[in-house]
Amino acid sequence: MDDIDEFYTTKPREQVGRDTFARYKAQVRAAGLAALEILEGGEVDRIYCDYHDDFVVRKKHNGTYRYEFFQVKTRAKASQNWKLNEIFGLKTQKKHQLDQKTDDVKNSYAGKLLQHTVTFSSSCDQVVFMTNAHLDDIVEKMSESMAECDTKNQYVKFLADNFNECFIVSSDAKLAESEILKRIAKFRFEVDVQCIKEKNNSFESDARTRIYQFSEIDLEFNETRQILVSLLELVSKKTSGVVTSFNETVIDSQTSIDINDLLDLLSISREAYRSLVAGGDAHAIKSASVIQRTMSASGASSEEIEYSSRCKTDWDVWLRDNRNKLSDFDLLSITSKIDALLATMLGNRKSLKLGELHPMLKQLMAELIESDLAFDITPPLLLGGFISALVRYKA
């Protein structure tokens, strides 16, 4: 019994591995949450994991790529504020400032981030120090001065005066102060970030909110858990392994996450999504998800899902083209008949079978012809109208 007591009461000589793993998991959560912004279909189109930095956000703007570099640094005690020397390698005590070494700045957390503003001068949008803790007053004031390019702050002035020595290798490429300050202004902090906290972190709720915010997909609890586990596994996979071939294809495949990866996580057909995007659907993720989930519940094949998505796209195009050609009364009459069919077909069911829908669509087609409302509508177009109504109903 004494040996057992001793086993539990004796402290281990080190727990570096546990601490390192906890910090790694925080980095994975942060990258995973950032990746979900791709769902918005805006500027963010790719996230790089542990390549050039903890993670990098790529944005496509006016045909060019811009990058945001993130370092994720956590404290075991989130209540312990970050000090200037810990982030920038800068000394705050006057008696030590005469011995300030530029190498300390260059090799600091901030120094490694600021190097990106030189290495990727034209494409680096910003560099970010992300943490679960807060900053002390000196760092807060320096952060404000950096954003304002204010060299009256002694630490910003030191950084500006020694920037070339710290970050510029060639003497021919020395930067003027104005250019240096532009690069310094790209540095920013994200503090008290909830999703990277070790205990009671907000990752699951934040991720579910983002999935809904960016895609309008309202997931059930079990669906959310399964998707988020897969998302973290995906980030871990993209973070592991040494990159040996430095070309776009290999780097994108080995280290990054894009829309195709997220479509797979959400069990959405890539082809269906692309078809909807090509048709100008502003909510392509939502539409694809509704079609996929409703039809999959009935055992529909991927071919049926992709065909239905293409039909919806064709319907949306037809509707846009005919808004100014047909009267509102005619268009409303057509869509109301489709809505009535949807109500009859679905009722309280969550699934949809094309086999059961086919005779009903034929009957509706006959009604439109008899009422002089068919115009140039074809059965596939009518199916597209039905799918479009389904998406509106489920939205």
C-alpha cells in the first residue's frame, strides 16, 4: 500500500510533453475555427497549417492572394499578463536597456512574425499574436503606438531604428522609416481568445455558430460533434509530416484546407456545390446541404443529388431570365403550384424520393400546359423549381 501511495503522491520530474501537447491542441483548434470562414464564400479561400507559422489565412482579393500569419501562444495561467520582453525581446528596465541586443528582438515571438512583413512584403496583410491571456500596460500602449506608426513610444522607436538590422539581410534592400512603420503597423494582437483556452474553451459552440453563420446550416448536436472531431483530425493531418517538395501542388495538398475539404466534412457533394455556384446561388453551401441531406435520407445516389442540383441551377437561371418577360401573375401562379406540390410531397417527412416525385411532376406539367403556364418549361426545369422550393422551405 505504501508503494501505491508513493506512486500517486510523488510529483513527476517533468511534464513538458503534456504542456506541449496542450499548446498544440490549442493551435489546432484555432486553425480549425479559422478554416470554417472558408464556408462564407468570401475572400478567405485556404488555410495553411503549420507552414511558415502556426497557421496562415489566405485571402483572394482582386485576383491576387494576401496572407495573414498567426502565432498561437498560450499560458498555463491565463490570468498572467504577457510582458514586453516575453513577446518582443525588449528590456523595460533602464539599467538593462543599454545592453539591449537586436538578436533578442529578431528571435522573439514578435520578431518571427515581423519577419513575414519583409519576406512577403507585397502579400502580407497582417501578422497576429493570438493568446488566451492578456497584455500588460506597457505592451498595450506599444500595440496602440505600432498601429498608429507613433515613434514617440520608445519601444516602437527602437524597433523602427533597428528594423533593418534585425530583418533585412542585404544592405541594398534597407528600408526607409516610412516603409518600416508600415510593416510594424501590420502587427496586431488577439487576446483572451476563448477557443484556445485549455479548460472550458468555447471551440464547439464557436464552431457550430460559425458553420451556421457562414453556411446557414443548422446542425443537430450529434452531427456537430462528429463534424468537429473530423475537422480537428483534418487540421492535425495537415499539420503533420515534413514538407520536402516546395511547389504549389504539394504544399496545398499536404498543408492546407480548402472548400473541398470542408464540403467533405459536411457530407456535401462537390459537384452539386460547384453546379450551384456556377448558377449564381448566393447560398450554395446551404442549398447543397439541404439537397444532400434530404435526398440522402431517402437513399438517393450521388448522381441523383448532382442531377437535382443542376436542375435547380437551370431553374434559377430560367427564373432570372423570365422575371421581366413573364407577368408577375404568371410567375406567382407557377411557383404557387410548385409550392403546393412540395407541401403534398413532404408533409412531415424529412426525406425525398425522386421515384415518388416523378409522376407528380408529370401531372403538374400537364396542369401547366392546360393552364397555358408551361411556356418553355421542361420536366427537368420543373424538377429544378421543386428543388428550389425545397431549399426555401428548409432554410
